[in-house]
Amino acid sequence: MAREREQAHPVTFGNKMVKVAVAGGTGDVGRTIVEVLKDNPRHEAVVFTRRATGNLLGVPSVIVDYSDVNSLRHILEEQQIHTVISALGYDGDALSTAQLNLIRAADASSSTQRFAPSAFACAYTPDMIDTLPALDDYFRAVDELKSSSLQWTIFMNGYFMDYLAPGKIKSYLRPLPSVIDIENKIAAVPGNGDVPITFTYSFDAARFVVASLDAEEWPEESRMAGDVATWNSLVSLAEEISGSQFQVLRDDIEKLQRGEVTELPIHALAYEHMSKRAFQAFSAASSLWTQDPKIMHIAGEVNARFPEIQTLTVRRLFEKCWSASASH
Ligand SMILES: NC(=O)c1ccc[n+]([C@@H]2O[C@H](COP(=O)([O-])OP(=O)(O)OC[C@H]3O[C@@H](n4cnc5c(N)ncnc54)[C@H](OP(=O)(O)O)[C@@H]3O)[C@@H](O)[C@H]2O)c1
């Protein structure tokens, strides 16, 4: 399959328009990518979805049945899809069935050459499966891609910066407030707070993803970074920019390992889309991940490839939202 595909479509994308399917383009991260992609005149986007959505953000959608590899392959070929970006969620069988079948269909499709699996996060390690069982299917997807003839890359952006300022900047992400509650001048810092963490604004991540469509080669990992900061430095920055002293609490590792974090007033925003229990468990797990720089400190290798993309920094974000001159 690889040789046939290479002959039909030489692997030079530098000045070639490609048609891109965003699977799960109706979701939080997917919609962000679709919005940036639709504004790029060089490529054509289509959203793969399980339900009738009409035109999403002016981009056509195609209803797909993820349980049927043959029908997926047929749609990929009929639509002449060159690249699949999977932004499927982690719920239900999205990764265990839908994404694996989509990879198999893309590998079988004569038009499809590239696949980005649903990731857009940190450098996952197999031992994280204990806290996030869906990662088992993420690693199965990576194995499936390794044994395919597709070019593939895993987009990694660390922690979405949007979560530091929920409701304060444009974002399609459902709020998952972080350990800092700037509105209420309080923080509950996990661990010693001195570990570097990568934060990337969702629209910057989408810009790197879309820019990568033009890259002639796709490395197995595409690591991007909006900014790098520690929890302690973020608290200091928030104090400096808001001109207020914060109450700083500490969540020790044992507490996080019990699946608990100190509740902050801003956490109520998350309870609108998930239970408090689920939020506590998720926050504790992700706070534990921020203790390991190998997991959460994502170096900006993709940034170096696309120097024209200037990312939002945490300082700029806080200034926009909380400096004395910011419009509230
Ligand atoms: N780094 C971070 O801080 C961070 C934060 C959030 C998300 N992420 C990552 O970004 C990726 C996307 O997450 P998200 O929150 O944007 O996803 P999402 O909004 O929960 O779901 C995206 C789409 O997946 C489709 N979907 C859901 N369940 C499905 C199923 N069982 N079978 C097939 N399709 C299904 C739905 O599309 P249709 O209904 O239209 O088919 C949905 O709109 C994930 O890999 C996630 O881990 C990272």
C-alpha cells in the first residue's frame, strides 16, 4: 500500500493543497482546529461526525459510521481526504473503536497519507493508564499507526492555557479551572510548585497543527509550547499583574494521590459539565502529572519550525485579563 500511495501522491506538500478531515471537529479541540483551518486558503476542510450538524463554522460535514472500516475507507476515498486529524474525545468507545477503525480505514484508503491521532496534551507514559484508562486505547492507536504505511504525528501542547483564564478569553474548551483562581485571589499549588510546565493557548495549538499540514515531513511527535512556567511563578505573576496578594495553599503529593485537590471557588465552572467527584479526580491526576517535567514540560520544537507563529504567553494572557488597564 505504501508504494502505491507514494506513486499516486508524492510526499511533497510544500506547495500542494490538501484536503483534511477533522474527526470530532464538532468538539472542543476539534472545533478550534476547524476554525483555524477554514481560514487557511491553502487547504480544504471537512468535519467527520456521527450526527447531522450541517455546516460547522462554514465547513461541510460528513456523517460517518465509525464502526464500519469499509464505509470509512469509502468516504475517505470519495472525499479525497489526504490528511486525517482526529480530535475525538476520550469518552465511551471513541478511542477504543472509532479512532482505531479510522486509522485502519485511512491506511486502506488510496487517497489518505497522513493521520494525527487524538492527543493535544502532554507526553503520555504507559504508567498513566492507571489514572486515565482511555490512554490504553491511545497507545493502541500509536501501535496501529506504527504498523501502518501512513505518515503520522502526535501533537503535544502541554496544558491548555485557556484553563488559566476560563471565561476571560475566546475558547471552545469547556472550563477546567487550574490551581490558580485569580478572580478570588487564591491558589492551591500542587507539590513544591517549582516544576516547569508547558502551557499553550488552544488557538495557538491549532495554528501549529494547521501550519504542520504544509510540512514535508511529519515527525512522530510534534511538540509545541505557548509558554513555560511553574505553578509558583504563575502565582507570583498573577499577584504582580493583579496588584493583589494571593492566599496560597499547598496540596501535597499524598493528597493528590488520594484523588483530592483543595476546592477553589472557580472550580464551580467545571461542575457545569462534570461532577465534582470527577473533577477532583481529574484535577488530582493532572496535578500529579505536572510534578514530572518529562510529562508536562513540552519543548517547543514545532515553534522553531514555524517562527512566524507568535504564541500567547502567560504574562500577556494575565495582562489582557487582569491588569489594571484590562477591560472587564
Ligand atoms: N491538553 C489539554 O489540556 C486537553 C484538554 C482537553 C482535551 N484534550 C485532548 O483533546 C482531544 C479532544 O478532546 P475534546 O475535549 O475536544 O473532545 P470532545 O469535545 O469531548 O469530543 C470531540 C468529539 O468526539 C466525538 N465523539 C465523542 N464520543 C465519541 C464516540 N464514542 N465515538 C465517536 N466519536 C465520538 C464527538 O463528535 P460527533 O458527536 O460530532 O461525532 C465529539 O464532538 C482529546 O485527545 C483530549 O484528551 C487535551
